[in-house]
Amino acid sequence: MNHTSLQTIRDEHATLAAMLRSMRMLVLRGPSDSPQQFFDVLRAMLFYIDEFPERLHHTKESELLFPCVLRAAPALKDTLQRLDRDHQLSEKAVRELQHLLLAWELLGDSRKEAFVTAATQYLDRYQDHMELEESVILPEAEKLLTEADWKALDAAFKENTDPLGGKFPPDPAYDRLFTRIVLKARGNSGPDQRAI
Ligand SMILES: [Fe+2]
Ligand SMILES: [Fe+2]
């Protein structure tokens, strides 16, 4: 069955996974001979993640999807609690990363390792998180949620991307920001690294 809310979540995961892959490659490669562009691209990526998935995607999952899944499959309580906890922790973690990146940029290489370690940990955790949602939560939702659940979810996802009151309405600015990051990242990494 084709549920638009489920498709939205999968589409957002795909976009985010591409961004995270690109970020991992940039971090591994380092600033090389264009540090300004390197820091600009990473800063824009972290800003995008803070603005979009951390505030919109996670909120939709925690507030709309997870309660339906918990009702239909109480045995998944621990898994859902872990995913909810991830949402809370990763919002803090992305802010911390922005600070650590600035420290590296402004204070120099003595602060590089702290950023690289934290960024790698963040990327690993985020990847695990999305894999768990894709492999356990979404298939269970597809199997167990009722038509009434899907009707409510699809309507909520379609009409209001922010269930907490429209504070962050759908905004083409996110698309523009994402496009700029892609272009800049390609410019920074050269023709051989088409991460996104
Ligand atoms: Fe999530
Ligand atoms: Fe997700």
C-alpha cells in the first residue's frame, strides 16, 4: 500500500543519508588546500541538519508516527524509547558539533581531533538510527497500522509538517540551502567525489 506519510519519511531519510555520506567524506578528507570552502560547506551542512531533520523530521516521527506504532505494537516500546532518546540527544549533538567546528576553524588544528571524533560518532549513530527505523519501525507500521491511522498520518504529514503548531512551515528555502550545499560540496571535493 502506498502511504504518503511513509514515503515522506523514506524520502527524507534518503536525502539525509546522502548529506551524511557527503559529510563523512569531507571530514575524512580534511581541508587540504581550500580550508575556507571546507569550513563553509561543513557549517552549511550542520546548519541544514539542525534546521531540517532535527526539528521537522524527528518531530514528525516522535509526535505522530511513534505513538501509532506503540499502540499497535507495545512490544516495540523499548526500541521506540531508544529512538525517541536519540532524537533528543542528536539535537544537542548537532549544536555541539557546530561549536567544535568553529573552534577548529578559529583556533586551529589543536581543535581538529575533537571535531573529527565527535563528528564520526554522530554520523555513526545517525546511520544506526535511520537503519533501525527503516528495518524495524517502518515495516511494522506498514504491517500493523490501521487505515484510520494512515488517514490521520497522511493528512498530518501533508498539511502541516510541524505538528507542534506550524512554527516551521514547509519552506522552499530548505531546498535552496540543500542545493547550495550540494554545489559547494562538489566544488570542494572535485570531480571524483559525487557524494550527493
Ligand atoms: Fe528518527
Ligand atoms: Fe527518521
